Amino acid sequence: MTYELVPLAVLLPFIGFLINGLLGRLIKREAVIGAIGSAAVGIGFLIGLNVLFSMLAADPEHRTHVVELFPWISAGGLQTSIAYQIDPLSVVMLLIVTGVGFLIHVYAIGYMHGDPGFWRFFTYLNLFIFAMLNLILADNFLLMFLGWEGVGLCSYLLIGFWYDRNFEKGTTGDAAKKAFIVNRIGDFGFLIGMFLIFTTFGTLRFAPVFAQAEAFPVGAPIMLAITLALFVGATGKSAQIPLFVWLPDAMAGPTPVSALIHAATMVTAGVYMVARCSLLYALAPATMTVVAVIGASTALFAATIGLVQNDIKKVLAYSTVSQLGYMFLAMGVGAFTAGIFHVMTHAFFKALLFLGAGSVIHAMHEEQDIQKMGGLKSHVPITYRTFLLASLAIAGIFPFSGFFSKDEILWKAFAGGHIVLWAMGLFGAILTAFYMFRLVSLTFDGEPRWAHGKHPHEAPATMTVPLMVLAFLSVFGGVLGIPAALGGGNAIEQWLEPVFRPALDKLPHEGHASHVLEYTLMIVSVGVALGGILVARRWYRSTTGVPEGIAARFPVIHRVLVNKYFVDEAYDAVVVNPIQKGSERILWKGIDVGVIDWLVNASARFVAYLSRTVRVVQTGVAQGYALAFVLGVVAILGWLLVH
Amino acid sequence: MITQNILSIVLALPVLGAAIVFLLPRQAAGAIKATGIAFSLVAFVLSVWLFIAFDAAAPGMQFVERVPWIPSLDVSYHIGIDGISLLLVVLTTFLTPIALLASWDSVKDRLKGFVALMLLLEMGTLGVFLSLDMFLFYVFWEFMLIPMYFIIGIWGGAERVYAAVKFFLYTMAGSLLMLVAIIWLGYYASTVEGGHFTTNLLTLYDIAPSIPFGIQSWMFLAFTLSFAIKVPIFPLHTWLPDAHVQAPTAGSVILAGVLLKMGTYGLVRFSLPLFPAAAIEFLPYVAALAVIGIIYGALVSTVQPDLKKLVAYSSVSHLGFVVLGIMSLTEEGVQGGMLQMISHGLSTGGLFLLVGMIYDRRHTRMIKEYGGIARIVPVYATMFMIVMLSSVGLPGLNGFVGEFLILLGAFKSTFLASRWYAVLGASGVILAAVYLLWSYQRVFFGKAENPENAKLKDLTVREWVVLVPVLVFIVWIGIYPKTFLDKSAVATKQVVQRLEDARRGAPAGMALVPVSNGKQLLP
């Protein structure tokens, strides 16, 4: 019975979506709308907990269940259903999505207070949860794709939520459209991946696909093709090089959206998909390398941009891109559990950071520029303290949650012999600590740099309580993955072991590395992170002039970083503009109007000319026409018969 | 009685309605409109009954009626349906009352003629889908042109005459070749042992595949050219944007929703099964043109300043998908193509309805005249969003199901023998998001700065009634396509099987052996 309730967890947000979507305008009362939206997600969390406990009671080998609802797309050899697979991996994701999702829904009741689109906001938010749950609970690739595109739609709707506002050089609508289209480029890869899977295995259901995949040798070319195509999808959804460009712009949406969709849940879908297909990836070592390199590069690349951004949400956005890079690094080096563990801890601390940023923005009356903040510590004490804890967690300071998950990734990279990738990750960790505490110092420390008219105040309880819950999780969430070297049982690794076992069996076994080495590396990474924090605090707690001096000494580098390596500009010049101009000038006005229609009209004119010439036979005498007609028919029939 | 003649009744209802409309006094505008809608609604109800009564598991034609017409040439009034025509019949009867209701206020001039012509158009279209006799088919095919020509030419926009003539000539050019091919086919039937001149499609299914390859190729090309113009397949599409932009809303809805499908239907019903050897030879080229159409239509659509023209070009792209699916000759692809015909009728038909609604209010279709109107007309904006997403192919809505099956079929097709068709076709999925989302953004998002838009009224009750049925099917097909896929499965399988047999050299249904060498029949 427990597992049969899972479809209800999926359905409830959809019902919430329908109620608020159809009646929200009439209900009007924010408390009711918010309660419906939050409850729809909160009950899902309780169902998830119930499933978790049943699973804990069950034997590890018997924790996978499939609940089938009804047939979906079936034609020829293709049979797909709306069916949900509940196993240790999907239940972890279910708890993250509904748990963090619930907290963010509650927070949004306070944050969106007074917005004329309040009901619309909760409508979209519930629809998002519905799509996200389909994504993570699907028992086949096609249903996963439904969730995959569905979350993309909700992301689009929510980025453009304030659709008549300006955002940077354009409007929120530009940012929303960009997110959807870039994601669609990734989805193109996902589609091709599904076609390859179907032609190879004859089904799109996970269980039979993976069962058949066992028979393939490591390095089979078809596995390379499948995993690379799927990974294109992952780079889109999870904002990796080269498709990361949409995520920073996604900050045009309301801040709870940034926390829920563009930090905690949706953007980790790519990581989840790779984890779900871990066996296929393990069979394609070349793809694993690609994933690891893209992940490490993105982690480092995005962190460098984060160093110089002045928009509080922009810093966090690049930080998210960077942290997602770590998760892919984990996948690429075969540390699947560590990757999922980081998905979880990141969901806690990054959601908290965004919600904290939202609280700050709220207090500062929609100001997002950290150059115009400072000294907020005493005005928003709860926000400050929780934000600080989250920053320590993301910086990887012992014993906060981020330490355990990030260190696990770096350790697995090192132990697997990927020294360069490890070094990139470590350097990224220094930068992370630095940019986070630059952010903390500029926002909360030092003298106020804002106008005197403002009176920053702490947010209401609907907002601060979720902050405190998430702070608790950010601090203590790491206990689930305390490594053996530190005397822990690494609970999450054991929990996910049955899911990743087939994949791990295909990977080369690393030699048993010593605990001494592991301790050393831990100390190194915590040490450099502390270094990053201290430097940032020294430079930014008060106006020192040091950063400005460095920027002045390296103007080119500074300009490149501030402008995000000019990637957007390059894409516009190489892809967007040529397609737009080419479509208009060459295809439409050239081929369509200039060539094809010209030919059509010219032949019409030619016929008209001929008609004028032969008009003489048009006597107007009907009998003459009839005669000619009959003669013609006779001639044709006669000709056919003779031959 | 009703069961036996159900198809004839469905076919006759619009004619009867048109006749009554003609008898009504010109001033009785309400009665004229009500009569038109009532008769088309009854036809729809009957076709729903047909849909339910249709036995999905049985192969071959159902509800067949046959009455000799010209016995000496074995021409008969011969109609029936199978899984391929069933869905299109329902689509036609579904869209006609909607189109009529949509023009309730927008057509005031010469209303009688308009309603009567719309009903005759429905009859002509239904006849095309129901005919099992080539001659009868041709009569309906040509007949249908006449009401459409007048609907565009009389109730159209500023350049309606140019558009109407272009539409007429383009289509005529193709269909004349088809007429020659039909006559030749009938004649060929008389040359086989024990055969006689016939236009009976079911007999020709057995005879035609034995036509020698050389002539079969000419036959295939003659039919396919005619269908390709109707679809339209690139580069024969330039009549479409003009016809759509100039046509009144109801005309556009029927044109996009149903008339274009006569072309793709013709491919499945005639081109492929009648001339399998030639089809196998030529289908990679047709599929290549389809893929070009997918990408080309989408790209040209992106840069259109006129919202209606944008939707028109998007049809070129969407119909490219349908043709690609059919040419894949896999069950998945052809089934996807069939369903995509329906889906396109709903989504593009829906978009034309929506564009018509805003045009009725502002008398412009230029995108730059709008902007930020989501705040002024939120319900309209929501409806537009859902229909747009259906057109984009969002999973959970109708467009995705067909597109996915088509691309999957093209990908695994052994007839196409290259995965590039599917891979390039799939790029159309990205481009669809580009042109639709961009235009949506420019119309609905941003600040409402044009004062002309400030007083726009949101949807009226009548407009709700027009749109809601479309939305119901958009969601239904998206979530539970089985209702529709089941009906077309058997017929689709038969077509695919036929072509596969032909490739293996098995004489599928070629019981009759030609007595004369076909090569001599035509130069």
C-alpha cells in the first residue's frame, strides 16, 4: 500500500495546479492559495517519508517497486506507460524535491505577499513540482522526458513571471525564452539518445534497458553514442559548458524560483539522469571522461566569473553552475553516490542562500547590487546567521554538510588517478570560498552603502522559519555521508549501493588508498577554503582598495570576467544573428519570394501571354467548343487504343 | 438503415444544410448561422458514433456503400472508411462547426453564401476521405476547390484575388496530372487477364503493383506531385502563405486543419500502396524534401512580421513532419504521421482561431502592433499559450505524441536507410520553440505600450465555446493517445506490410498478371 501512494504524491501538486489555476483568481485570499499550494507538496513529502521507512524495513535487494497507471504512447514496437519506479535513488530525490519544495512554497507565501500574480505563482510552482516528480519517478525514458520538458516549461513561465519587467539589457521575457530554447537544444540530444536506446534495446523502460545493457562489453560504440547524446541533454538542463548561458539569466524570475528550480531541484535533473543511467555510462569510459572534464571545467570556469559579479543573485547563479560542475565531475569519475550526495547537500545550502538573498532583496526594497549594501548584519540577524552557515557549508568547511559531499567528490577523483581534475576541483573550491565570503562581507559587514531612506527589516516568520530549517539541514546534513575514514558509516553510500552496483562492477577497481592520504587531502581542502575565506574577509569587510588595485593591474582579465568571457556575445554573433538574418534575407525574401514565387508568377504571365495570342480561336460559339472538346477526347482515346 | 448508410448520411448532411441555408431569407442572419452550425454539429455527432462503432481490430474497409454510377467504365459511388480515413473524417466534422461559430460576428457580408460554401466545402472534404473509387475521389478533390476559391476570393483580405487564383492554379496544375494517371490506371486494369476498365480503388490495389517499374514511376510521380502541392511539400508551398493570410479565419482553419491533410492522406491511400516499387525508389527523395520543409518552414516562420503568415509557414514545417513519418514506412512513423495530421489540425487550427479573435478586435495581425497584452487579456493569453505549447510539441500535449513517433520511425526506418533524416528533422523541434516562443513573447510579454491595445476585451462566451473543445482534444491526445492510435493501428500496419512485401519481391495482392507489356502503354 505504501508504494501505491506514490502516484498520489505526483497527482497532488497537479490538483493544486488545477485548483489555483482555475479558481485562484476567485479565491483571492493569499493564505488559502498558499496553503493549497504548500499542502499539495507537503503531503507528498510525508508519503515519501513513509516509503523511506518501508524501504528501510525491507531487504536491500527488494527496495525497487514499479507502480503502473495506464498506457501512454504505444505504436508499432513502442509500448510506454505512465508508470513510476520507486527505488532508493528515486526516493532520495522525492524527499529532496518535496521537502525543499515544501519549505520554499511556505517561504513564497511571505515573499510573494501582495503580488497581483500570487495565485498564478503558486499555480506554476505546483505544476513544476508535478513535472519534477514525473522526471524523477518515471520508470521509462519517455515519461522522464515528459517531466524533463515539463520542468523546462515551468522554468520558462516562472523566469518570465514578471513579464512586463525589464531585466538587464532586455526583458524577463528574453531571459525566459533563452532558457527554454537553450534547454530545447539539450532536449534534442535527449531525443536522439532515446531513439538510439529504442533501436538498440527495443524498449524505453529502464529495467529491461539496463538488464540488456549488462550484456554489452565496456567500450561498446553504441553505448558511447547513447551516453553522449543523453549528456547533451544533461548539459542543457544542468547548465554545463557549452549550454550554461541560460541559468545566470534565469535569475530574472522571483527569488523562490531561483531557489527551488534554478538551484535545488530542476538543474540537478541532468545529474540525476546520468546517475539513473550509471550503468550505460560505466559501459562508455570515453563518455565518462567527457563528463568529468566538462564538469571540472564548468566548476572552475563558473567560479572565476562568480569572483567579480555584483548582483547578489548572479553570484549565486554562477556558484550553482560551478557546483553542478562538481556533481558531473563526481559522475565522470564514477563517484555516483558522492554526486547524488552533493545534489542533496547543495539543495539544502543553495536553497538557503537564495532564500537568504531573497530576504536581503526584500529588506533592501528590490535592490540586488551588493555594492549598494553593506552592514546589514544587525538589521536582518536571522537572515545573516543562516546565510553565514550556508556559506560555510558551500565553502566546504568541516563539519558542515558541504564539506562531506564535496570532499568525497575530490577524494574519489584523486583516488581514481584523475590528479588534474582533482586539482581543478580544489582550485575551484578556493574560489568558491573566496567569492562566497566576498558576498557575505559586502552584503552584511562594514558600513552601509545604501541610501538613508531605506529601513531594512527582518522578514516575517513564513520566510525565516524555512531559513532556519534549511540552516539546520545545511549544518547537519552531512551526517548521512560521513566517510569511513572519519569513523562514519557513510549511510547514503550504503543506501544507494544496490542502485549503483551494476555500474560500479563495470568500472575499474581502484587500489585501496590509505586513510592517511585521505586525511591529508581533507586538511588541504579545508585549509585552502579557510584561506579563501580569510582573504575575502580581509579585502571586503571594509573598503580596502585591494580588489580595485588588482583589477586595475589586470584590466583585460577583469574585463573578461566581468563580461562572463563574452560567451553570450559570441553565441549571438556566430549562431543567433546568422540564423535570423539568413532566414529573412536568403530563405524568405531570397528563395521564397525571389525564386519560387517569381517562377510561379512568370509562368502565369507566360500563360497569359499565350492566351492573348490564341484568343482568336475563342469565338464564343458554344458548339465550336463542344466540337473541339469531343474531337480531343476521341483523339486521346483513339491514341490509347491504337497503342 | 442508418448504420448501413451512415457515411452517406454524414456526407449528405452538409449539402442538406447548404440547401436550407439557400432557402432562408437573407435577413435571417441568426437562422442562417444556426442552421449551418446545427447541420455540421449533427454530422459531428454521427461521426463520433462512427468512431465508437468502428471496429479497430478488423482489417479492411468498414461501413462500405457501393452503387454503380457509370457501369460501362466500372465507375461507382463507392465509399467506406478504415483506420486511416476515420480520424480525418472526425477531424473534418469537428472543425467545421467550430470554424462556423468562430465567424459568427466576423462575417456579415453575403452571409448566406458563406455558410453554404463552408458546408459544401465540408462535403467535398469528407468525400475525398470517404471515396473508394478513384473517379469519385477525383470529383470530390476538384469540387472542394470551388468553395475554397470563393471563400478566399470573396471574404478574404486585401489581396484575396491574387491568393485565390494562385491557390486554384497551383492545385489544378497538380490535379490534372493525377487525372491522366487515374484514366491510365483504369485503362491498365483492362489490359490484365480477365480485367476491365475500372476505377475501383480496392480492385486497383491488387492490380496496380504489377505495373512495370518505369511506368509505375510516372504514375507515382503524377499522384505524388498532386499531393505534394496540397500538403504542401517544399518547394511547392508558396501558395500556402498567401492563401492563409488572405483567407478569413474560418477558411484558414479548414485550410490548415483539413485541406492540407488531403495531400498527406493521398500519399498513404494512393501513392504508397498503389505503386510500391516506385514508392520505395523515390521515398528517400520525398523524405529529404520533407526534412528541408521542416527546417525551412521553421526558419522562414521565425522572421515573419505577420502573425498569421508565421502560423502559415509553421504549417510547412509541421506537415514536413507528417510526410517524413509516412515516408519512414514504419508502423511508428506512419502512426505518428496519422496522429500528427489530427494534432496539427487542432494546434494550427487553434492558432488560426486565436489570431482571428485578436484580428477581429484590432484589425491587424502585425506582431509589432502588439506587446504586453498578457496583462490586458489574460485569459486569451493563457489559451494562446496552451495552443502554442501544443504546436511546440510539449510532452503531455498532443503535438509531442505524433512528432516523437514520426522521428522515432524515421530513425529506425530501413526504407530511409539513414538516421540523418530523423536527426535533422529533430532540429525542427528546437526551431519550433524559437519561432513560437519569440512571437509569443513579442505579442504578450513586455510592457503594453501601444495605446490601441489598452481597451482590448478578453474572450467572450462564444469564443470560450469555440476554444474549449480544441483544448480538450489537445490534452486528451497528449495524455491518452491510445484512444486514437488504436483506431489507426491495423490500417497502418497493412500499408507498411504491403510495402515491406513489395521490397522482398513478394507479389502482394498481385493476383492478376498483365497480358500486355505495360511499357508499350505510354511512351
